[in-house]
Amino acid sequence: MALTINTNLSSMIVQSNLSKATNALNQAIERMTTGYKINHASDNAAGYSIARNWEAKLGSLDVAADNAATGADMLSTLEDHYALISSHMQRVRDLTEQAANGTYGSQSLAAINSEITARLEEVDRIAANCEFSGQYMMDGSLKSGLAIQVGTDSNTTKSQIELKGDLFRRADIMALRVAKDTDVDDEDPRKDVTDAQMEAARKEFAKCCSGYDVENGRMTTDANEKPAKMLDKIDEMINIISNRITTLGAAQNRIESAIESIGVQSENITSSLSTLRDADVAQESSNYIKAQILQQASATLLATANQTPSIALNLL
């Protein structure tokens, strides 16, 4: 190789290698400090795009999981309210069975009537106030049902769980007394019914269950208003409540299954994303040491290479 002054090829070679070593050192530092081996699209264009898509998918799955959990909470709230109503109706049945025993006089039956009336009022209050996030679930306003978004796309079959309207049927005394629970009624059983009519219906129900006519202050004489006649009807109402709770349980199972499925998807994508994007700290540490050594060696050699043209002075 010719000895020249204007062009120091040795220095240029060393500078190039010093730049490469410095870049490798900086890259290793960046990867170790961020924990990612893909920090820019230039690191791995295809991998960068895939990682961004997977991150978006994970965000969508988190929202879907929250949706499903909220749906499960909604149904749990409804189930708990039905459990309260069931307990009140069971107490009404117990009191009715007690009143059916011919050993009680007017005073005792009046007391039974009073408690039954209070229980029925509480059932209607629970039904009117069973609410979750602004949705009233026992007043018939959700008879068209609703959908829980448990997926990440617009496909209703794959991404939604439909909660049919029969889950949200009326649960007040008047509605339970006429309910068949086969399909959602075409007509609302309380359509155009006033609060006064509801109160009158409760009083009539309590009179039949207790065998005591509060308005007239006497025991009932009509055979159709005897407590024993009401036991089967109360049993039917309790069975309706139990069937609704069972239906709620089936819907809750679907939502719980969806939550588990979302968890599996999220776990798999997270694992794949880690494989694609996360830095191997052991490998990057090795690269860091290697680049550091090459950088120091290049810096030392650069000083020597820069002195090479001065040898030409010895020829003068």
C-alpha cells in the first residue's frame, strides 16, 4: 500500500469500525434499558408492525374482559335481588300455611295479614329498584334484552353474548302472580296499571293469604279467599323465581367461560409478543461488552493510524 499524506486509509478503516462499535454499544444500551430488542421500525420492520398489532389486540382483549366482568356483575346483582324476593315469598308461604290452620282468631290473622302485606310491599320495592349502572332489571324495561360485548370485532356471533329479555322480566307481585315464564309476554302484565291498583292487588293477595279482611275487620268467608287455596299459587310463584335464577346461572356460566377464553387469548398473545419483542438481557450484556472492547481498541488504533502520514517526513 502506498504511503500517502492526503488520504489516510488506515485511519478511515479504523474510524468506520469505531463508528460500528459505538453504534452496537448504543444499541445494546438501549435494549438493556428499555427491555425491548425492537425499539424502532428500523430494528425489525415486520416485527415492529406485528408487535403494534398485538399490542392493540391485547388492549381490546382487556376491554372485552372488563365488559364480560361487568356483565357477570350485572347478572349477580339480579340474582341477589331474586334471592331476596324468594326469601320474602317463602316467608309469605310460611305465614299463609300458618293462617290455614283453623286455630287462629281474628287478632292473630290480622297480625299475619300485616306481615304478609309488608313482605309484598318489600318485594315490589325490590323489583322497582333493582338497578345496575342505570339499567333497571326487574321492571320490564329490558324485555328486549341486551348484548354483552366479549369479543374484539363486530361479529355478533363470535363477539357477543345475548342476554334475552326473559332474564329481565317483571318481578313484582302482580307480574309474578300472572307470569307463565314460557316466553316474554307480548303485553306487559302491568301495562297502564297505577300504583293504587298495585296497592289494591297486594291487599287482595294478603287478604287471601291470611284469611283476614282488613277493610271490614273480619275473617274472610269466601271459600276462594281461604289461605289453603293460596299455597299452590305461592309455590308456583316461588318456582317461577327459582327457574329465573337457574336461567341466570346458565347465562353467568357463558360469561365466565368467555372471561376464561379471553384470558387464554391474552396469555398466548402476551407470550408471542414477549418472544418477538423482549430483549435477551444476557445476550445484550454480551453484545455490550463486545462493543465496548471493540470501541476501546478502535480508539487506541485510531491514534496510531492518525500518525501514519507523519512517517513520510522521514523520507525528506
